[in-house]
Amino acid sequence: MQIVRHIPNTITSMNLLCGIFGVILALQGRIDQAFLLMLAAAVCDFCDGLAARLLHAYSDIGKELDSLADVVSFGVLPSLILYKLMAFQVRGWITFIPLVLAVFSALRLAKFNIDQRQHVHFIGLPTPAAAMICGSLAYYVYHEPFTMLAEWCGTVWFIPAVALLLSALLVCEIPMFSMKFGKETDTLTRMKRTALVSICAIIAVMAVVLRFNWSIVILMTFTAYILMNIIFSLFKSTR
């Protein structure tokens, strides 16, 4: 049926729509709700690829539309969230530094589209991973303003440093495994995915026991994802 071909692109469009509404909320200073829309966009981003594989509905338009949606939902939106988070407590030109994340996210996605090495593994940090770190950090600080992490975010250096570090990771040459289960891959990559899921489960249990805000689970899980890939890359280069 012809309508089946449009299902993945429809889901991708929902990703873009979530990103647009998230940008509006971020500009209004409602960064916690903006992060929830980012999560909704991430669900759509996962489901459009899954739908394309299940329905065999691949298209060149879908590939380009996916990147355009990701620029908004996982590039512009997280950079604005960091900008507003910083602007709550800091004034001056330095608050605009987090916006460079949007530029490097666009570069990352453009590089992904033409890089033939990135069919199963990524080269550099995927934009959704960087976005989840930004969004969960802002959500946690917004709801837990009296924590040490919130104090760090209130300084003039912490958020710009996070934005610049993530920007560098987006375009670096460090191999990073895909977090999407179901893709054909090797045993080592499956072990890495399983290890990350186990780490996430441990963090979730600790968050419940210590009564931390749930967003810390996302923040620490994606931080662990970055550290795992860096460690594996360093270990591989020394062999």
C-alpha cells in the first residue's frame, strides 16, 4: 500500500514538531517541559527508523528529513536549553557560548550523511546523546536548585565548558557504538550495549534508593556512554 511508505516520514515529522514546540518552551524559560518534548522527539527518532526497517519503507527523502528534524530537536533545542539555564543566573556575552552546540550538531549530521563508515557504528558522539545530556542536566538543575550540580551550573564556566566539550565530541574521530538494538553488528558491540543497559539499571536503582530526581539517570547513563567509548578507543589504540 502506498500509505505504508509514508509512515516513517510521518513519525519523523512528529520528531520535528516536538522539537519546534520544545524550542518555543525553551525560549519561554520552561526548560523542564522543553526537555520532556525532547524525550518525545527521541522516541519518534527511534521509531521512524524501526518503522522503516519493519515496513521496508526506506527513501532518500526520509534520510534527509530525519537529519533536518534532528538539527532542530537535538541541535537547536539543547543549545537553547543550556542558554536559558545559564541566563537564569549569569549575564553577558558568555551566555551565548552554548549556542555553538547547534552549529556543531548540524556539522555532525552533515558529516554523518556523507560518511560511509557510519552504517552500524558512529564516528563521533551522536546528536541525540549530546542532547540528552544537555536536557537532563537542565531538568535536574531546574527541579533540584540546591544541589552541588546546580551550584556548578550557576558559575560562568561550567555550562560553556559542557557545551564546548560536547561540541568537540560531536565532530571528533572517536568510534562510538550504536545504542539501537536490532541492528546487525558484532558480538563486542552487543556486549557494550548490554553493559550500558546494566549500568543504566544500576544508576536507576541508586536514584530510587537515594531519592534523586529521575533525570539524573539519563544524565549519568549518557555520560557513562561517552566514557565507555573513550576508554574502549584508548584501549584499542594502545594494543
